[in-house]
Amino acid sequence: MLGLLGSAAAVWPLAAHGQATPVIGFLGATAPDDIGPQVDAVRQTLTKSGFPVDRDDSIIFRWADGHYDRLPALASDLVNRKVAVIFAGSLPSAVAAKQATSTIPIVFVMGADPVKLGVVASLNRPSGNVTGIYQYYGALGGKRLELVRALVPSLATLAVLSNPNNPNAEDHLNDIRTAARASGQQIDVLAASSEHDIEASFVELVRRRDGALLVADDPFFGLHRDQIVALAARHAVPASYYTREFTLAGGLMSYGSNRLDNYREAAGYVARILKGEKPGDLPVLQPTKFELVLNLKTAKTPGLAIPQSLLVAADEVIE
């Protein structure tokens, strides 16, 4: 995962012995404020692994601010700066980085299946210059649907908020559709790729009288989680999210892997590559634990009674 424009032997041993400080490129699909704790976790892990990155020039950050069409140019800029490794903080970032270089190692953190979307050849043997952490967010769409149905037993139609600009959009929706057919659940898909679209989607949700909302895995939605959580509260719509950050921001319920842990794992891979390992030999890691987080304070807004079964199953309950 570590980049190189010269020979690996010339760069990595020097970095490992402290004779040279490798520069890491960080390609973010969102903005610094969105994943500040995750970036801190990356810095801490790299420092503990022998690569202090406290200087401003030790990591070059490039942010797309939710505009995925900016990522190819940002990835090319990192390549031109001859960074040692590119840390891709999302699927759109990983796709852009892979298109920009076949030599500089890339370490990703993504919620979609990297094999199905062509980012790596396989999970066990990624091959090439790309590996990372598969957060497993998209594949949990069916489980989140199950949890929403447990929360709202009388649910007639479930709205699904999806960003068509994300390469994982259809894959994620297919998982949800499969689960919906199996359970006889009706769903409405609402497309949103801008702040205006998010507002319009809630207007449409209310017009259609959808009984609950499931927010699909997408960095853009993470960037605008405060807006989404506020709209769900305003319209008293029970909503389920893919990561705990939404629930901590006031969302009702989330189910997924822990992003902080995932970023730490990815940073560990960056360090291993800086020490000489090849990204193609490092298997794509997958989380083994998924956490259900419930916000009881938020549940009071739509007047929901959280079933005892969910309370018992919850890993964290916010009161």
C-alpha cells in the first residue's frame, strides 16, 4: 500500500530506520470535520508503529467535500507529489486512486464489497497495489431493514435514501431489495446527491407517507449527517443508519462496524507496507463485530417504544 516511484528497496528501509520520513497521501471524499476522530486514529496508529506523522507535511490531505467528480484530479495530484502511500477513506476515493496509479500502494477503508466492485482481485489475495479494510456497511442493508421492522412492526413502506453517484449504490440497493422481497416489505428509493436533494427527499417521503427511513452507506450522507438527522427529527420519521456517528449526532438507530477501529486497522496496514510488505500480499480485512446503537432520547420524538428485544441486543443505549 505504500507508494513508490523509485524502487521499494530504496525508499522503505530508509523510512523504517528513521533516515527518511515517508509522505502519506490521504484522499478523502468528504471534509476534515466529517472524520476528524478517524484521522486522529490514523495519526496515532502510525506514530505508535514508528512513523510519527505530527508534522504538517507528513500527510498530504486532499478533500473532495462530497463532490466525487473532484476525486480523480485530487488522486492525480497525490501521485504527482510522489507520496509513499495513498490512504483512500472511501470507495469513491479508492476507485479514483486506483485509476490514478498502478504502482503507488493504496490502502482503503470502504463499506462496499471491493471484489464485486473490481477494486481488488480477491479478499485473501488482493494482488496489485491495493488492499485495505472492508467495513461491510453495504452488505448489512438487509439486517438494518430487519431492525427497522422490529422497531416499527406496523411499517407499510420503508424509504431508502441512496446516492446514485456512489459506485456502491446499486449493489447496496440490491441487498436491501432482496431482503425486502423475502420479508414482503415495500420500499421507496429516494435519490440524493446534494443538500437540496436531501431536503427534497424528505418532502417526498412525507408526501408518500413512508413509515420509516433507511439511510444507505455513503460518505456524502456522513458529511451531511446533521442535516439528515435534523430532518428525520423534524418530520418525526424513525430512521436507521449505517454507523454510530449518526446516532451520536441524534439519530435514532445505527448498525454497523466501528469506523474508528477500521481506520486504525488501515493505518496499521500503511505502517506494514512502509516497513516493506507488499499490499497485494495483505488480505483485505473485515470486521468481526457489529454494533447496534440506540438513542432513547430520539425515540421520544416520534413517540416510539423501543422493543425490549432491541434494548437487550443493543451494544450501546444513549439516554
